Amino acid sequence: MRFAASLLLTRCPVPAVAAVTALLAAFLWLAPDPATAEPAAGLNLELSKIKDRPQGCLATLSIGNGLGQTLDRFRLDLILFDGGNVPFDRLMIDLAPLPANRTTIAAFPLHSGLCAKISRIQLRDVPACRAQGGGGHDCLAGLVITTRTAVGFSR
């Protein structure tokens, strides 16, 4: 089977291979960049990465603001848990401003020790969430939380 596929590729005329390659390159060039793509409706919070640094554990969050309004106040109240599911640290992080219909990437120190000490992160509250020009939002109610790391992340 492998031989037949190789034989088929060697018999394709060069112009056809060049056309397919050009078409694929154009498709990849025109495809939206996930970092700049418009976020889904509502607020989406993703723990994208955690990494050990000499000064401690650094976290990277991706915050998609699909509310249609810029948030000039957005603060998270986080609780860190160790491997025994015991809370050991709490931190408040201010991530504002969050431009409307954009995804913001934010990196911040999560813990002064190793990332391996953290088994999960619980979002306790969103104590500050305000649209530009006034008007508070209940950002916690519609917030979607995900993680791409081995560390659990939830409400």
C-alpha cells in the first residue's frame, strides 16, 4: 500500500503539485490567527500555560471578551490548592482593561515556589467587573473557564 501511494505521487505532473501547494499555502495564509480571532460570546477564561521561573511559578491566561463592551475593571480572586487538595495561597489579579471583542493574553506570578506544588486553582469570585463608562456586570455568572495545563482550573 505504501508503494502504491509513493508511485502515485511520483506520477503527478509537476504543475498539479505546484498548484496544490500554492492553494494550501493561500489557505493557511488566509486562515484567522487564533490569538487575534474574535472570541466567543460572553467571557472566556483559559489557563493557557504555567511555567517555572527562577522567581517562581508564572501563569499565562487567555481572556476572551465577547461581551461587546470594553471592561475597564476586571479582577479575579483565586485560591491555590496543593496535591492534598488543601488551600495554601490566595491571590487577587487585576487583568483590566479587556478590550471589546478581543482576546487578551496576560502573564503573572502565580506562586513563589514550583508550579508542581499547585494541583488546582479555584476561581472564588470576580470582585470587580465594570464596563467602560460605568455599569457593573455579573461576570462570574456567564464566565466559561478552561485549562490547557495539568493544573485543574474551575469555580
